[in-house]
Amino acid sequence: MIKITLPDGSVKEFEKNTTPMQVAKSISEGLARNVISAKFNNTTVETTTPLNTDGSLILYTWNDKEGKTAFWHSTSHIVAQAIEELYPGVKLTIGPAIENGFYYDVELPNGSISDKDFSTIEKKALEIARGKHDYKMRAVSKADALAFYKNQGNEYKVELIENLEDGTITFCDHDSFTDLCRGGHIPNTGIVKAIKILSVAGAYWRGNENNPQLTRIYGISFPKQKELTAYLELLEEAKKRDHRKLGKELELFTFSQKVGQGLPLWLPKGAALRERLENFLKKAQKKAGYEMVVTPHIGQKELYVTSGHYEKYGEDSFQPIHTPKEGEEFLLKPMNCPHHCEIYNTKPYSYKELPKRFAEFGTVYRYEQSGELHGLTRVRGFTQDDAHIFCTPDQLDEEFKNVIDLSLYVLGSLGFENFTAQVSVRDLDNPEKYIGSVENWEKAEQAIINAAKEKGLNFVIEAGEAAFYGPKLDFMVKDALGRQWQLGTIQVDYNLPERFDLSYKGSDNELHRPVMIHRAPFGSMERFIALLLEHTGGNFPLWLTPEQAIILPVSEKHEKYAEKVLKSLENNEIRALIDGRNETIGKKIREAEMSKVPFMLIVGDNDEDANTISVRKHGGEDLGAIDVTTFTNLVNTEINSTLKTF
């Protein structure tokens, strides 16, 4: 007999070689009908895998993230089989599950796949799925695996197998299809009821642009057709909210091939938006005791060698800048923290002078592959709302909690109320990924967990997600479409103070090492604005929006009164402009709606006579004719309801 421990802590005894599915059936037939994946002793297994030792078992359904991963990976096999049957001679490479769906990279014998072919692939894949074929794993010797794919002429699979050790290689079979695979499947193909091919793109083999370019086929699948329908409706809404589309329509930012890929250009309205966000945070930071600093866009290579960033990110950074002086090398700044360490090092500090809180809106540069660039969310130059706190170990807990308060203030003022805190810790199985002592890592991780508990945060712990120099707390925010994004990060770091030999004089008159907190509530201005655009659909909070009101004179003779209204609004610090074009009032309203201006103030004969404005809200609500003072109070009331007090 073997003992199986379930997630609720209960322990059940079963005969050796009992499968996860049999365990599910022993609990309830309803659970067994819904179980599609399992994990045994932290290893993903099939629902048919015989269990022959004591261990912990987790059973997953479609409602679990791990269940969806198995579902989508299994569907990638079905789609690969469909492509193999539709395109004889195709070479399959890899087909993993991704956050939403899956992809499969293939080399086509000739021609290409376009959106006209999607329905044919879907039809064939669903035909295969309806066969209810079981997924079966089998071990294969390295020699046999190589022979199988050499016989097919598939050099991609051969390359993968050559890098695997004999005794670790497995194939997955279903129907007449076989694929190199390490496992993690649903019980059978029949569980997949709806499949949609979403797009195709080019992708270099193994992400290396020196390798052949393959065709990447993206898709998604569901256990019910109605779930696919709902997802496609969500995709349509996401297209409308795409920050690249809205950024162009609202004239916020642009890109230029002459300037370079991944280097955004901020237009006047976008620059003003950024400035308001910066001033909003600067005001809160000042109250919280931060001091603003400014550092250069480049630094000597040695600076980043000392910090460890060159070792970890050197390959992803721009190449060194060589000066006329022999052997002198500079790098475009990939991070602000080494510069802030050097600012701290300019003078000796006593424990009485700590904490020191240095803040900067510092622009940094990372060389992302061109295929990875995406609007403002993945760029090569971006500005971080960076700050670094240097404190004593005794101050760490209070400082960390204060940063949590600041982060919550930022998220709340911008309408991000639905979030989970993620405590990112080391991957204990890969210690080489991190710098610093185990003792310091343990202290840092515990400090974050304690602070999250004391603040009452809803948090999860994720192993392997820490930065190379320290653990962190990330805010995982859900937007209006239910998508999850990482916004804002707080990190505890014992390592950079060590590397830069930072110190302070303690009450014992001895030198001690400070602890460093890295924090960025926005993360980066570029990415934050992109996500804010998509979350709000371009309808920013009233305190932030580029123009809060637009004045629409009915005719040319009302322009003088419009200017009087504008001056009155500006005196009350309301951002407004006049649309004095020789167009119909209907066209002006339609265009103001498209530009997402919160209020349209229409002025005609009656308004001028009564010294009022006819107010229309974005979306069509008519507030009638009111005086400017009443409108000003209305605006201020709405701003005060969204802009929190810090």
C-alpha cells in the first residue's frame, strides 16, 4: 500500500500503481469527471500515471491554471496532427501552452499558412478531437528517438534529442500521431470541444535570429463552445482597447523607424499625461520623505560589473560604448540602482540619518529582440519611477510597509482595485541564478512575508520569480477585461550594499551594512501608461486626462463667449480647449466623443444670454445648462472621489 496526501492534509491509503484518476474516483465520481491533470510530489504527471510511492497529490480541473496548461498543451498536439495531415512534409518543432492558449512552431514544405486556412485547420483538429483518443506516454531510448526523427528528416527534433540524456526521453502518442514530449496531458482528445486558430507569425528556431525562420501558429481551445464564444468577444473588446490603437487616436505617442524600434516618441498630450503622473507620485513621495536625484544615461562598464547587472543582463544590453581612450567602456544604463548606490557612497552616514530615500524618474535601456517588442509594453528605452531606500535592519519592516502603503495609494488612485500580491522568492533547486548568502536571502524573504501579512494583503508565494539580487513583492493587477498584469514592485536587497561596500556608523560607533529596498509603484512609465490605456479604454480618471473639457461654440459669433468660459475654467485649474473650427456642432460632438474628452461644453445664444454652459458628458449624458461655478464644483467633486489622499 502507498499513502497519498491530498491538498486538505488528509492521507488516504491505496494499492501501489493506483493512478491519479482512480484517486479522484475514490473521492467522488463528479471530481473524476472533471479532473484533467495532476501533480505528484511537485512533478506534473498524467491522470493515468501509476503511483508507486508515498507522496502528495494535487488534482486539477479546467478551473485551475495547471489544468488549463495541460488542456492547451494537449490541444497543441491535436493541432500539430491536423497540420501534419493537411501539409505533408511539414516539420514540427515545439508546441507549448502559453498564458492564453498555445502555439506550435513548424517548418512548412512550401507556401505559407494564412487566415484563410484557419477554418480548415480547426475543422480537421476538431475531427481528430472527437475521436476521443487517449494520450499515452512511453519512454524511448535516445538511439530510437534519434532514429525516429532522422527517418522523418526533422533536424529540429534531432537537435532537441541530442541535448537530452538517455533515460529521460519520452514520446506521447494519440491516434496515429507521435510527438517528442515530457508530459502533462489531459486524459483524451474528446475533452476538447472548441478550437480556434488565432494568428500566425514568424519565429526563429530557438529564438535565435541566425537560425531558420519558422511559422508559429497560435491557437486556443475550450471544453465548451460557449466559453470560446465569450473569449472571442473579449478579444474583440481588447482590440478596441489596444494601447497602440488608442495611443494613436488620442495623439499620445508614436514610433519612428528612423529613431529606432522600441524607442517611443511622446507627443505633447502624452508628455503632459506623463508629467501629471510624475507630479502625482512626486507629491506623495515628498510627503513620504523621499529626495529626488538625477543620474546619467550611461555609466562605466565597471559599475555594472560591480553590481552584477553586467553578468546577468550583459547579453540583453546594448553593446559597450568605446571612447577615444583605449580600454575605456561605457554602457547605456540598464538599471538605476548602481548609480543610487554611488550617490549613497558620497558621504558617511550615521544610523541617526537613516533611512535615506533616493527617488528618480530614470530612463534605462535594454536591447530586446525585435520580435519581442510590443508597443509600450516591451520597449528598448523606458523610464522607471525608481527609488532606493537605504535603512538599518531594524528599520526594514517599517520602511517596507510604508512602501506598500504608497503602492496601494498609486493603484487606488488610478482605478486598479482588483489585485493579488505576489511574494517572489528563490528557486531553491537553482541557487546559481542568485547572488548573495543564503542567510541574507532567508532574512529578506521572511521580511517581505511578514510585511505582507501585517498589511493584510491577499498574497501568494511564487518560487523562482525573485530578482537575481533579492526577493520581491509584486502587485498582480486584474484589468477591466479580467487580464492579469504585474504593476509595481518592492524588493529587499542585502547584496548590492555588500557589493558596493555601503556602510553607516551604528550606535555602537562601529560600521554596519545598510539594507536596500528597491521600489517602483508604476514599474515603468511606458508600460504603466499602456496598461492604464487598456484598463480604462482611454477614459482616464478625470484628474489625469489630457483635456477635462472641450468648449464647442455653436457658431462663430459665440467664440468670444467661449473664450470667456475658457479663461474662467483655467482660473479654476480645469484643463480645457475651444474647438473653433467651422464645422457643425454635431460633427464637433462626435469627434470630441472619439477623443474621449470627459465633458463637452456647448455654448450658444441661450447660454451666452444666461451666462451658462450646456454640459454633455462623454458617453452622451446631458447635464443641462449650468453656470461655470457649478461645473467647476462638479469636476472637483469627481476628482476628489477618485484621487485618494496620501
